[in-house]
Amino acid sequence: MAIKAILVEDSARIRANLIPTLREIAGIEVVAVAETQAEAANAAQQHGDWQLIVVDMFLREGSGLGVLRDLIKRRSDQVALVLTNYPTSEIRRRCAELNADGVFDKSLELEAFFDMCLVVSAGQSGASPDA
């Protein structure tokens, strides 16, 4: 069974590359896309059974930190990963304070991001990540 994900990313080019790659590498189905903090909140509410949310920091309106703040009381089985071009130590600290499960640099840490997606996928399906 595919993992249901929400992608909060305002770049159409990045979305176009990320969506099929998530499906191919980790069996993750993006069920909603949001370009703003408000759209992300609506998507999370509409798709209450989501298991993964991937959040960019800088959005068309609002911010990734605002998205994380809106989701701070999410279920323990809902994973929030940040994928950003600006993973400064301050951003990483603030994301950790808002219970992000990981922060990844879009240009330097894609492999680690996809590895984490595989772990999430395996954990949600009950399979071992090495299976």
C-alpha cells in the first residue's frame, strides 16, 4: 500500500521532479500539493490520513515554519520532513522545535532525504527498510 503524502512546494519544476521520484524510489503517492501555508493546512485537513508531509521553507505565501507550527499536534505516525535550499543551523533548530522529523538540503542531501523516505515507507507498511 502506497504511503500518502502532501508536498508543500511552490516550485512547479521541483514538484514535477519530486512527485514521480517519490513514487518510484519509495512507493510514496503525493495526494495533495500546496504552494502556500494556507493550502498546506487545507490539504492536511482534507487528507487527514496522510502519512508524510514534505515541506519547503520559503513558500508563495506563509512559510514552512508556519506549516510545521500548524501541524505541531499531528499524530505520532505522521512524519514531517523539510526539504529546503536554506538549511542553516537556525532553520534546523527552529524545525526541531516544531517537531520536524528531518531537515534536508535540496542540493546536498537528496540521497539522505530519499533514504529517510524509504524508512518512512517501510515503517508505515510494517516492512523492514532493508527488505
